[in-house]
Amino acid sequence: ELQVVADLSEYEVYNCLNAKNHLRAPTEFGICLRPKGDEDFASSLCLSCDCQRDRACWLTAMRLAKYGKQLRENYRAFKNKQVDSISPKEYNSYSVSHESVRSRVAMDFTGSVGRIVEDPIEAKAIAISEGLAWKRRWKGNNTLTLARSRRGASGDVHLGQPWFHKTLTRQQAATLVSSHNTQDGVFLVRESRSNSGSYVLTFKCGGKVIHMPIQPVMDPVRDALCYTLDSGVTKFYDLLQLVEFYQLNAGCLPTRLTHYLVQHNYQTGSSQPHQKQPSSEKHLLATTSAVVASTSNDSHIPLQQPHTSSPQSRQRY
């Protein structure tokens, strides 16, 4: 037969810690009911449970019985604050003010005119593909931009090197390198006109002029911008390290870099060819706007004798 122990509306429900020692309960899992208004626990009631799980269940049941009505009223008040025009039967999510969810449709603008995508599977596939493409573009551009900004002046060490031609075009570089018919490994480095931020290594091998792009890549270990000729197999932190490496090792190139082309401007007012200097003096002989410098420790030696032609036949690049 059930007996009423206490009216929960007149008691506060508490969780007892180690009720066996403090309240002399048969177990340590106790629940204390203290009357409202009492400052001490003289007239409180103590309930003992067999395990922690039983005590948690009893506490939950008592608090729901005590505060359940208030929780229901709070929930109803919250729902009444929502927009009255939106029916809960039509939508499963919260409403968006000043805009109807049904006014949005999927559009496809790949053709000459836009069309409404009625198939939900196709609309979802288009949204996923566009989202992934945008993330790839944003991540790639943002990563390289941040890396270039971190490098600062240390990444521009190639600007002062004699083999770097900043404003040289592809055709000018090919003409300049091909003018040395018998030398393999003649090279220069220039900026790429088609890919901003990249560079091109133009060199000669087997009588052919080869343009090899120098691609900027990210080093995931040190989070730094590097340059590579072989898709990241061999990476360098600046162009100077790259050129010095391939001057000593062929690597992925068909030949080792042996001589570099240096920009050099001459006066065009004189119609006489350059006079031959004594052999004891170090000199440069050239008829174009570039001269060849050897990468060895010797002095600069011309790879080709100058043509004693008229000034009208001389070309400037």
C-alpha cells in the first residue's frame, strides 16, 4: 500500500554527498527534502537509493513533478513569440523574417540564358560542386598571398642577380638564348607573363631553346613559399638557391646550367664596332644588349665573336 511521504510543492529537492557518513543513511546515495522556509535541516527528510543510477532517476522525476508545469509554460511562451504567419506544419526550421523560404529556387546560368533547376538531386549536386570550387580557389590564392607577404625582402634576392631579366618577353628570351649556337646550358630567368607570381627558366640544350616554368608551391612543414621545377620534388626557398643548385646538378633538366646572360646596354650613337681589347685585360664583347658570363671562376669570356656589320643590322632586345 502506497503512503504519501511529502508534498514536493512544500519541499526543496537536494542531492546528498556521502549520505552514509553525514546522515547515517544505509547507502551513500541519498536525496534530501528540506521544507521551504527552514534554515536548517532539522525537519528534513532523507531518502536512500541503492545506486547512482537510481538516485539520478528519482531526482529527475521529482524535479519534473515539481517544475514540470513551469517548464511547459516557458516553452509555450517562447513559441508564441515566433512569427504567427509561419505554420509549424509547413516548416521544420525557424522562420526567416522579411523573406519567404518558398521564394528561393535553384538557377543554372551555364547556358546563354538562365534556367530553373527543378530536380532537387541536380540542384544539390550543383551547389556542392560550386561550393568546393570556391573553397579551392580561395584557399589557394589566400595561401600564396599570405606566404608572399611573409617573405618580404628576403624573397626578392633574385632582383639583384645578373641572370634575372624582369621585363623580358618569351620571344625576346628565345632570340637572345638562340644567338649562341654552340653552347648548351646558356640560361636566364625571367618573369612569367601568363602566370602572375611565377617565373620561367629559359635555357638552351641540343640546339633548342627550352622554357621551363618555375612554380611557387607551399612547404607544408615550414609553412613557407618555395620554388620548384619538378612539381615539388625539389624545392628551394628563393630563386638564387634554385639557380645555384642547377649550376652544379642537372637534376630534372637535360643539361646543367653553365653560362648566364647578363643585361647590358650600350651606346648607340657610335657607328664603329667595339675595339678589340688587349688579352691581358678582362673584357666583354657583344653586339646585342646582353653579354654572356661564365659560371666558373674565370673572367667573363664571350661565347661568340661580334659581327662587324653596320649599325643598322644590329638588333636590340
